[in-house]
Amino acid sequence: MKLKETIEGSGAALLHGSGNPEITAVCSDSRKVIPGALFVAVKGFAGDGHAYIGTAISMGAAAIVYQDEEAMLASAEAEEGRTGMRSERNQDGGPVFLKTDSSRRALAVIAANFYGNPSRRLTLVGITGTNGKTTTVTLLYRLFTGLGYHCGLLSTIENRVGDRRYEAVNTTSDPITINSLLAEMADEGCEYCFMEVSSIGMEQDRVAGLKFKVGIFSNLTHDHLDYHKTFAEYLRCKKLFFDSLPSDAFAITNADDRNGMVMVQNTRAAIVTYACRTIAADHTCRILEEGFDGMLLKIDGKETWCRLIGEHNAYNLLAIYSTAVTLGADPDEVLVEMSRLESAPGRLETLRGPEDLSVVIDYAHTPDALENVLKTLREIAPERTLICLFGCGGDRDRTKRPEMAQVAQRLADRIIVTSDNSRTEKTSDIMAEIKAGMDISGKAKSLFIEDREQAIRTAVMTAPQGSTVLLAGKGHETYQIIGTEKRHFDEKEIVEETFEMMRKR
């Protein structure tokens, strides 16, 4: 693709160089530059891409997009001094230099252009909100696949092109990864793609240049304040998604959430509402029966049995029903297919053990998510002892630590506080901040065990017969990050090993 086509609509303006070179790749990582590539220098949190402009030039970049003129010149000159080679910034034959006010936004639009704007070649559905994003996009992928469509998935857990699976790194990937996967989907005949859209992804313009047909809002509660600093800023970044939807799109919002209508107040898209409490919504749901094996729902006046449990999953299911019907699917066919769906990995995933024990693994890592899960388990089996094991991630929002402690204290019979992904913080310091949120009664029913594996074995092996043990925070993750080391850590493996030990004793 020629340079002029690649940069169209990106806001990148030619400053130095001439010509319209053929672009062979788009990169924001200088290590991936190949001859003929377009390199976009992005300022990040761990480093500044402008520092690697010289490296990109030496590796044969045909074009450089930058935001900071001074940093660009310093990098190019440093490379010239190191190699003795001139970058020929103002001469024919050298790389073309283009300046932009926002390298992040330019990268997203350029990546979309380079890959042929793949989001316009399929129906792209995005969901944002604090909780429920992964479950909802996974259920949508499974629902539409079950309805006979060829689909793609971009989620926290995994990315999928049809049946082919790729590991996911972030909730919302970088623009190059997103567009390359969307192009692969479109080229292979995928009709739909279901995608998580995070507040950080919106703030960093990772989805700029994408054309969404549907935007879904799940809910908004306490999370990511380590990044956004204030709840108002967190809300603003979520709302950006709906503000950017085109007029031929649909904005599907949870009318029961106090911010549900705030999200869509400035959108150009057609608004569709869903609710489990608000009667006036376009699509409504009520839980009629519930147990560990599923729940009976009444959706838009029709009953259907679903294998998921909990009010929060009733919202997730209603969101996918609303989306499917909005996109023209037959409501009755949707309800039949919904009855076959199972939850995403690590979302209220139940393991049955000896002595009538139920161990539930869930990704709940916010106060609201933990409260939803504990309330669900309490409502399903009020007679069972409920044990809650949880920790909080290091180098992340510290304000939610005492709040999660208060939730556990209020809803669990026993508590075990342990590590999560401590990263570069001391686990003992994180646990102390959790403990500070408890009063005397909470501390009295709590154990504090730094080693998560030991904590899990303790929780399971000391649980009274017929108990429910919730392992919160890790969910689908099969690793633990301690310091800067990512270690294998699979809670399901640990639980099954513990069950086997119990059977032999």
C-alpha cells in the first residue's frame, strides 16, 4: 500500500522528505521494523517510541510518524552519531517524516488503513463496562456460532478467528494487533466479531479507525482508578465509546445502571435499553428459579432455562439477547441457543469435591464483582458455609482493597486473605491495606496467608462438610505475577490435587 493511502485520515502531515513509497508494514515497536515499514513513535508509560526513531531509520523504515519534534531530532542525530550514517531527512531517497498531534490516534487509523479497514467488512460488536465484558463477548461468540454464523472474538481471555485461537495479552489489544486479526477474520469469511473495549483502550485511542455496528454498556463500578485517578474520568473514557458510534449503529445500554443512560446521552446511534428491574426497557428479564446448575429466566415474556447463575449473569444473558434481536436474529431461535450456553472460563466455574464441597473459581477482582458473586452463592445455598478467598493485585488501584474487605466481611462466613498478582508490591503490604478495611468481627473470622497455593489448600481442607469455597480474583488466569516474574499457577490444578489428597486421607 502506498504511503498516502496508509496515512489517509490519520492527521499525519508531511514535513520532511518526498515521494510516495510503498509501505511494507506498520510498526510501533522498532524491533519489528523491516525495510519499507512505516514506524509510528508513540509515547508510552514504560518508554517513548521517539527514542527509537534512529533505530527504525537504520533498519530501513520508509516513513516515520512522530509527535515530538525535539525528541525525533535527538533520536535521529544520536543514531547518526553512533553509526556514522546520515538519515537524509531532507533529501530524496531518505525516509519520509510526518508529524501528528497524536501518535496514538494516528497509529490506530494508519493500522486500520494498512489492513484495508477490516472492521467495515464485518459486523463489529463492542462492549464496555466494569464487569461482564468477557462473559458477554464470549457468550455472543458462542451464540452466533451456534446460530450458524462464522465469527471472531477479541477478549481478555483469548482471541479467536473462527475456531482458531490466539493468546490475548490485554483486554483491548494494540491497534496493529486488532486490525491484523480483524483482517484475518474478514478474509476468512467471518460475518461478526465480538470485542471487549476497555476504558484504557478508549483513552489511548486503540479503537480509533474502527467502525462498530453495536456498542453495549454493561455497568460502571469502582475499578482502574490507579490509571484514571477519578471516577468521573473513568466514566468519561467509557462514554467516549458511545460518543464515537456512527448514526447507523446501535447503542445497547443497561437501563438499571445509574450511568446507563448517561453513557448514551450524546450518541448518534439508535438507543436500545435492557433491564432486569426497569419495566419500561426495550428488553426485560426476570429470574424465576435459580440453583447451582442454572436458572429459569423470563425474557420478554418467554421462559428459558440457562446454565449460568446469578443476577449479574441474567444481565449478561439479557445483553446478548438484546444484541442478537437488534441485529435481526429470530427471538425464539436465540432463546433456544441461549439455553445451551455455558459461562466463560473462570467465571463462576464450579468444581465438586468430596464431603459435598463446592469450590467456585471466579475472576471477581472489584468490590462490585465480589459482592455479586458472594450474593449469588448465598442466595443459591443459604444453608451452606460460605468461605471467601481473595487478594488484590499489586501496582493497581489501592482504594478498592479495603472496600473488598468490607464486602467479604459482610457476606462471607469465613475469609482467607492472600496474594493475587502482587507484581512489584510486597504481598504483606497489600494484605495490610485489605485488613485495614475490616472491623473486629471481620478480622476474627479471617486468616491471612501470603502464599496463595497454601491459602487455597487451607480453605478447601478446613472447610466444613457441605461448604462453598469461593476463590476470587484469578478466574481464567493460569499464572501469577510476583515481582516481574510470571509463574505458572493454575487454581483448578491445585483444587483437584487437594480433592485427591482429601479422598486418600
